[in-house]
Amino acid sequence: MTIDTLRHVPLFESLDDEAARQLCELLETRDCKAETFLCRSGDEGDAMYIIERGKVRICVQATDGREVTLTELDRGDFFGEMALLDGQRRSADAVVAEDARLAVLSRDHFLSFIRSSPDVALKMLTAVANRLRHTDELLRHSATRNVNVEEAAHLTFADRASDIIAEFGGSWKFIIAAVLCFNLWVLINTWVLADRPFDAFPYLLLSTVINMLAVLQAPIILMSQNRQSHKDRLRAEIDYQINLKNELALNEIIERLKVLERDLKQAPDKSSE
């Protein structure tokens, strides 16, 4: 187990070379055959595993008894690191998918290492705290947000009213209702109240009502359109965040591939020596 491989574990990424070297000496190598159970759900969390070779399958039992695979870990991956800190029971089964060589760090060895190096323990706790803050930030600003839900959460009564009015004002219902009202207005003042009409021809009061309706309706529609523009900007921002996170994930994958490529190139050199 190399120091660089050990630093792939987030818990140990802040260790200096000397501390990482001491921790590597505490690791025990274990060769396991395929289909070997490393731990079962409910077992005591007493060790962390780093895969040097082979594959390990993390799975759980469904309610109907079927085995559901959560993920399959490969060379350079690790699992069980949080058990070193809290010692909680395992939440899933770990099964060797193909013949593997694992580096195992027991919780007892880890705790003795921490007791002998308080400064190292402080660095590791700092690294854990930073990761927790980063996770909290991601949860509060998750890229996979629902634009409609987020927009609805900030709508006021006036915003909802303007949306309803704008939706009705741009529909056939409004056109039909307006035509019926105007015709009824003209009919009442021309035939029903022919002797004493409240708005005689040329229907100036009706013109005033129509003008007031247009004056009030225009800004309400503009308010609704402005909010739709804000929703479009929010959707564009979320798309950007998703693309950025995908780019960061791809960069991390590329970096890990570079590490694997470098290790593969170094392997023939070591064998020739």
C-alpha cells in the first residue's frame, strides 16, 4: 500500500508523509477469494478496507429476500472508513466479487495511532469538518432543484393573483366574456333602457371602462411575464450548476484514471528490478 493510495481516503488526505507512512505500517494485507463475505449488515464496524486488487460488491437484502447491489468497488476504492470513528454497525453487506487483495486497518490500530499523534488527530478532524461543511453547502444549494417548486415557494398573493389574471386575460374565455358583456351593455342602453339609458350612444362610459381595463391589464401581464423571465434565468442557473458539477466529476474521474495509468506504468519497472 502506497502513501498516495492511502490519501485517496478523504479521512487521511490531510496527513503528512511521515504520518501516512506510519499508518501504512498498521495496514494488514488480506487475500480473499470470490464470493467471500467481508462483513454483513448489522456486524460491528471494526475496520476499514482499501482495495489493492479485485472487486468488492456492496449490497443489501430487499424486503422480498432479493439481493440488491448498491455499488461495485474496484482497485483504489475504499469502504468502512467512518466505522473507524464511530464504530457503528454495518448498514450493508460487502462481498468479494472477484479474487481481491485488501489492505485492512482495524479500529484498534487506528485508535492507538490517534492516541500517539494528537496533532495528526486534529488534522483529520479538521478534514472531516471541512467535508461536512462542503456536504452541507451542496445540500443547501443542490443543483437538482425543481424550478416550479422553488418559484412557488417565493410567490406572494399579488404574484398569484397577477398570474391568474394574466392567464384569464390571454384566453378565449376572456374574449367571449368581453364580447358578451359589450353586446349586453349596448343592448341594455339601446332597447331595454331606450327612454332613460345610463350610457347613451356613442357609449362613452363603455369606452372609459374598456380603457381602464386595458390600462390595468397591461402592467399585470407585464408582471407575470417578468416573473416568467426570472424563472427562465433560474432554470439557466440550475443548468449551469449541473454542467459544472458534471465537469468536476469528470475531472475527478480523469485524475483517478491518470493515477491508475501511472501505477500501471510503474508496475513493469518494479518487476524488472
